[in-house]
Amino acid sequence: MNISLLKKILLVSVFCNASVYATNLLEAYQAALSYNADYLKVLSDSEATVQQKNMAFSQLWPQLGVTGQYNQNYLHQDNLDLVYHQPQVALSLSQSIFDWNKLSQYSKAKYGVKVTDAQNENAKQQLFLSVSQAYYNVLYAKDTESALKDGQTALAQQLIQAKMSFDAGTATMADIADAQAGFDSGAAQVLQAENDIIYKSNLYQNLTGLSADDIKPLVTNMDLTLIESSSLESVNRYARDNNNELKVARLQVEMAKQDLSSARGNFAPTVNVNGSYGYQWTGGLDSISGAGAAATQATLNLPGGMLSNGSNAQVGLQVSMPIFTSGSLTAQVRQMSAQLDASNQSMISTSRTIDQSIKNDYWSVRNYVAIIRAQQQSLKSAKLKLDSDTLGVRAGVRTMIDLVNSQKNYAQTLQSYALSRYSFLVAQAQLQYDLGFINEEFIKKINANVQ
């Protein structure tokens, strides 16, 4: 590779186009609320659950139905052939007086609505976690690429210096080979970083529908104030009452109790009031023939006759109760009892998982504050070392290898510092999610760290 081409690479690395930032974290999250298909599916499922409650409630109210029919009749009797038509209408009414199964199903459906409310809120907060993680991943990938390009600049300078020194007779081909190897390795790392940006950008766009080219970076002086400054014990108490996953687990236990109650209620009698009213209009005679046709025709429209109009009504009390079901109802009770035990164990498991997550996230937030402050000082020291070696190379008391090593150290320190900043924000969001408290105020505080 000739020196002029290397100089062009240096110019490109210095004057490369910067991304045009336009979208902050809050705007990305708001876009995801109306774009993300997984979240919108949860909302649609919740509407279906609400309608399930309405259907269960409707079974407790009167059921009214109407039936209409038009019959074409043919009668053959004693050498008499008769064809006639007659319209009829019937009205039926049923009201449940006591049905333990229906009452239990309605109670379960009400808990189901509460479950979907908690699931909706949980999905909304999970979406913020996913969007913020994807947002920071894109920024970190860009930071990594920028740091590697800075390192590539130093490696290019080293290679140019090695070739110039070789031409001057002060370096060997081995020095050029070493510099070339470092430069090629750096170029491969830059390409890998560029691919990582594409991958992370696609994940971000899939969540929000927005281009990752337009996201804003973090502010230089990020607010390290702890949003949640309570003790671990008080945080745990709050989470037990407000964590959405734990709310869902508790409500699912209550739904399992209603299933068990419904299964036991199958042994109880059901009481219903049934009523009906029917009316038939005067029939129309289509044809009549045979012996006695004239006499028969004279009686068809008389009260009680075959073609006469009339109505009937009835009302009654229906009581039903199972006597022997070959053990199916008892088996159903045992099944629902086992499912209740399973729901209780699932709730205990969820509680323990959340408790562990809170401990990890609580201390992660606090530890990242200390880590970021330590890395700020480390970054200052690495920058001071880089500036010193840069002057040393100019003065002839440092070599290009020293400068390249300083450049690499500074880039690595800068990457670690950036990663810790993003990790701190993610840990804060994760802790608030554990508390079930990612609200608008919290999102605005997190978003204040974006330019």
C-alpha cells in the first residue's frame, strides 16, 4: 500500500460525515407504542378478555329468543288426502335463579380483566426496556466504531512512519511488516464494528419503525443521581405490591380458585325459570280430496281444528342436579385443585425471581455510579498519556509504537466508559421495571440524559 493512499485514509477518518441526530429516547418509545406489533397484540388480546367477561355476565341475565316457522303439511288418513300450510311463531324466556358454575365463571372473568390490565402495563414497561436497550446498543456500536477508526488512524500513521523510516534506512522490512499487520487487523475490526452497527440498527428499527441514523447521543455530563434512593428492604416491599409480573401471578391464583369453585359447584343443583309463548295463524288449505272431504273441510277452521288459529303459553321452574357421573365431577375437582397448587408454586417462583432481580439491579445501579466516576478519572489519565506521547514523538523521545499503544489504551478506556454509562441507564430502567414504576416522569428523567 503506497503512502499517498494511506494519507487519503487519514483524511477520510478525520472528515467522515457525522450522523444527523434527530430522535431522542422518549420519541423512539412513543413511536414504538404505535408501531410494535407484539405490544399491539397484547392490547388486542386484552379487549378479547374484556368481552369474555361481558359474555360471562350475560349468562346471569334473562335469555330471550324467538322462533318463526312456516310449514307445508301433507296428511293422508282414511282415504283422505289433505295438503295445507300454516305459519307459527314462538317466544321463549329463560332466567337462571341459581347456577354456581355461572357465578364462578363470571368471577373468574373479572379476575381475567385485572390480569390483562396488569399484562398491558407490564408489556408497556417491557417495551420501554427493549427500546432503551436497542437505543443504547446502537449508540455503543457507533462509539465502538469511532474508537476503532481513531485507532486505525494511529495505525496508519505508524505504517507511514515505518515506510518513511525504511526509505531513510532507519527501519527494516520487519518493522514495515509489523505495522502492516497492525493496520490490517485494525481494518478488519472496523469492518466488524460497521456490521455490528447495521445489526443493532435493524433491531432498533424493528422495534420502533424509525431509522437508527437519526438517534441522539447521550449528553457529555450525564446525571448520576440515583432515581431510586430508598433502602433495599423498602424497595423489596414496594415491589411485592406493585411489580406487574407478581400482580399477574397473584391474579392467576385467584382465577385458579374460581376454577376450583366452579368444579365443586357442579355438584350443586341449578335452578332456572323457563317460560314460552306460541301462536299459530289460521292455516291455508291447498287441496283436499277423498271420502268425506266436504265434511272434513267444514270442520277445519273451527276452534281446535287443524287450520284454526290459536296460542299457548307456559311457565315453569326447572331444577336439575347430578346424581351419578361415574366420577367425572370428582376428577374435575381434583384436576382444578392440582392446577391451583401449580399456580401457587408459579407465584412463589415469580416472587423469588423478582426478589433476586431487584437485588442485582439495586446494587448494579449503585456500583455503576462508582465505576463511571472511576472511569472518568481513568479516561483523563489515558488522554493525558496520549497527549504526552504525541508530544514525545514530535520531540523524538517516544516512538510511534508508544503512540499507537497510547491511542489503543485511550480508545479502549473510552469504550469502557461509554458502556458503563449505557449500562447505568439500563440498570436504572430495569430496577424501575422491577418496581412496576416506569411512568412518564421516570422516562422524562432518563431522556434528559440524551442531547
